[in-house]
Amino acid sequence: MPWRTPIRARHRRSGWPSTDIRRLLMATYEYLCSRCGPFDMKLEIGTAPKAYGCPVCAGAARRVYSSPGLSLTPNAVAALHVREEQAREAPAVVSQVPPRRGVPRHPHPALPRLPRL
């Protein structure tokens, strides 16, 4: 059954290089800051350091080992998630309404063939 085939085997058959698989597989790693408490970081598999900077106090937080949270995310979707998270913390400020852009209208290709009155 194809859904029981391991991820690496499926991608190997499709011709994807193993580096692309690593970029698609993200894991949620849990860290514990002695001042602020626990927080999660979403990083590529195998890239999680033993200590990570706390997002609140910037102090060193040690990694806590727990069950992995894996997800298979396409690059475009992962980029959108990162952009959304950045917009939550520092949204873009707009000072004026953007100018309206006119959409060029192309006549329908069947119009020249219609009978003229």
C-alpha cells in the first residue's frame, strides 16, 4: 500500500534529492527557559541545537526531549507560515491606500467573427 511506504523511500522513487526531503520535514522542538518557562521552535529535522535563545528574555534555554511533532510542508506553505508569524509580531503599517491598478481588458477572440449590423 503506497501510504505505508516510508517517506524517504517514496521520495527516492520519485527522484527527489534527499536534501529536498530534509527541507520539507519540519519538527517542533521544545525548549525550557529557566526564567520564562517552556516554548516551542519549529526547525528542520536534525538542526536543533542543545541550547537556543529564549524569544522573550534572550537567555539560553536548554532543549527538552519529548515526542516529535513532524509535518510534511511544501516550501511555499512553509514560507507563508513564517511570513504570517512575522506579521503577528510586527505587522506592516500602511499610511495610505495603494493606487488602483487597471486590469488590461483584452477583447474576446470570438468578437471579430460576429456578424456586423
